Amino acid sequence: MSMVNGFTSDDASRLSEAERRLIERRERLLGPAYRLFYERPLHTVRGEGVWLFDEQGRRFLDAYNNVASIGHCHPRVVEAMYRQSQQLNTHTRYLQEGILDYAEQLLDTFPANLDRVMFTCTGSEANDLALRIAKQYTGGTGVIITRFAYHGVTGDIAELSPSLGPGIVLPAHVRTVRAPDAYRLGAENVASTFAADVRAAIDDLKAHGIRPAAILLDGIFSSDGVLPGPEGFLAEGVALAQAEGMLYIADEVQSGFARTGLNMWGFTRHNVRPDIVTLGKPMGNGQPIAGIVGRADVVDHFGKNMRYFNTFGGNPVSCAAGQAVLDVIQEEQLQQRSHDIGGYLLAGLTALAQRHEMIGDVRGAGMFLGVELVTDRATKNPAAGDARKVVNLMREQGVLISAAGPLENVLKIRPLLAFTQEHAKMLIEAVDVALQGVY
Ligand SMILES: Cc1ncc(COP(=O)(O)O)c(C=O)c1O
């Protein structure tokens, strides 16, 4: 995954002795694969609502969190987990009602043809399971993804995540298509480009004797640069893949649970019918719960041939957390809020573009927004270094965002759904001030 906003040892001289010691200890114990955000890494000790607090008690507005999505330490989730932890926590090989109540509540949020759910602990596992199911069902192995996709960390899924870095070599059964970059392709060309790329990918798989199995797509194309794409653009390409017998796996790990606005699920924007949907991140507001939702015939085909057991997947405490999250989304009307505050942010950030030449494009769906920075609007030359500077200047102001995309020049803004207009205003002002600081 791109770490535009990663701490490097070059930044260490600016840190206190205590911070340096903590980083050294981390590197000694955890090794080099882990990354820290920000030039001055944040030492977090507490979270509450939209705020994170550091060890000195300074608060930071969290506009970069799609896990504790409904608010840090939301009392409803904490209470539900506490209650269930006191009573029982086991696995799915005993009869229990909690998992079934949650499954029903979750499935109610999906189209009727998606009527089975299986639980995992992480989004990576969910994608891994979805891929296994698709391979079983289709008898194929060929997979289509976008060029700078991220889908997770298991062996099979890391190979479908080119954004992890140059160490990822795409296997022979994988083809890539262009992400819906309306800014660079032109909005009117996005759907046709996508469909043409899918057609070419399928033809090429077949030409190499590889039977296509699945098209796996992030609902907001987050690692590709936060690219919601025009509504409906997916329909033609996905229909084409499904007509070839491929399964469409909608990766909703980022775009699910009200993130993209009025719709609970990102794919709803596109008039498509996924065969499998994968879920994760905000599902338990921090409790590790994830899973797949799919068509009964697809999921049952897999289950008839082999059994499935995931020790922690779907445990009672995780299901209690998941249920509380769904309750809160409904009771606090977070889909509406995601739409309203997301719209307010989109308008506010778009207005900033009138004063900051560096802003080439502002885009988003609900509370997931991208601001693309360029050195020249005519050539769209990416301002990668400046994106990193903006993110770090904002961190110094006490507002947390990050940066993403293959060109490393997109501000990635993903506030907690608990944001009010007042928080959104603070965020816009912080972007404004940081952009002024870059010139
Ligand atoms: C689109 C997408 N899919 C899958 C994953 C993997 O989820 P996890 O980190 O829970 O394994 C991520 C994580 O960032 C993601 O962004």
C-alpha cells in the first residue's frame, strides 16, 4: 500500500528523545515491514467521538479513520461488547442466537438475492474467502483487478494488491484494468474505458488458456487515488464480466457501512448486482469482524464441497459489536449524515480550489473524499511532495488526514461518520491553512 504519508528515519532528528526511543523499540521488536504515519508520528493514548488524544492530552480531529467509523469508543458498541464478554465468548460450532440475529439484521441491508453471510476477522480474509468461493464456483482462476488496487495481505490477496509496492509481481492469472479516473480520462469516457479494459482483459486471459473466475473491485477505488467515478459507470463492464461467467466481488471493506452517503453499500451507486460482497473495517467499529455476503447458490456450492471454520470469525462478542454498529447507523441516521456532511465537505473543498491553484480536482462520495494536487492545472503534473507536506502541516494543526494514489498526490479524507458541520468546517479551514503553508 502506498505510504506517501509514511515516517522515515530522515524525520527522526525533529523528534524528542522519548519519541525516538519508542520508535527504536518498535523497530527492534516489530521489524521493518511496519510503517508509521506522519513526519512526526502520533503517540495516541485515547479516543472519544471524533477525537484522538496524544500522550500529552492534545486532541486531534480524526478525518482519517474508517474503522472507528461511528466514533471512537462509541458507548453503544463498548457496552454491547462488555455485556457479551461477561456472558460468553466462544466460536461458531455451538448453537447461539446472537450470530443469527446479527446475520438477519446485516442481510436486511442487502438486495434480496444476497442471502448468505459467512464471517471472518479481517477484510483480507474476507477477500481470500470470496476468491476461493469464486474459483470453486466457476472452475476458473483468472482475476481482474484495477491497476493500483489494494485488497489485503493474505498470500493470494497480496498478489492482487499492486499498490503494496514494487515487490508485488502480478501472477499469470491476473489482469488489470484502469480505475475510474474521471479527472484524467474525462468523466464521459470512464464507463467506456472501463468496459473496453474488461473486455480486453477477458480476451487476454482466454487467449492464454486461463478461465476467468472473478472481477474484484473496491467500491471507491481508494488506493487507486480515491476515485468514486460517475454513478453507474461500473454497470457495463461488470455485466460483460458476468456474461462471461465471472463472479463480481464487490470489495466494500472501504466503501461499506454508510461511507459513501445515503447508500449503505458503495456498489449501490452503480446499478450492478454483485455475486459476493466483502466487508470489514467499520463493521465492528474497531472489533475485528469482517465477512462475505453472497448469493446462496454460490456460497452453498462452496460449503457443500468443504467445511469452513474460522476460530474467531463471527464470535459472540464480535457479533454484538456488529449489531451495535448497525443499530447506531440507523438510530443516529448516519447514512443521511454521511450524505449531508460529505456534501458540505465536497462543496467547501471545491470552493478552496478557487483560491488554491494547486487543487486540480476534488471528488468524493459521502464521507470519502479525494483532493488531487497538481503543480500545473493544464498539464495535471502531480504535486506529490506537496501532498505529503499538506498532510503533515495539518497534523501540526491537529487535524488528521492522509495521502494516496499511484501518483502520491491525492489528499485522502475519510472523516468519522460522527462528524458534525462544525467539525467539517474545521477540516476545510485546516486544508486551507496547510495549502497556504506550502507555497
Ligand atoms: C479495499 C480494501 N480491501 C481489503 C482490505 C483489507 O482489510 P484488512 O486490513 O482488514 O485485512 C483493505 C484494507 O485497507 C481495503 O482497503
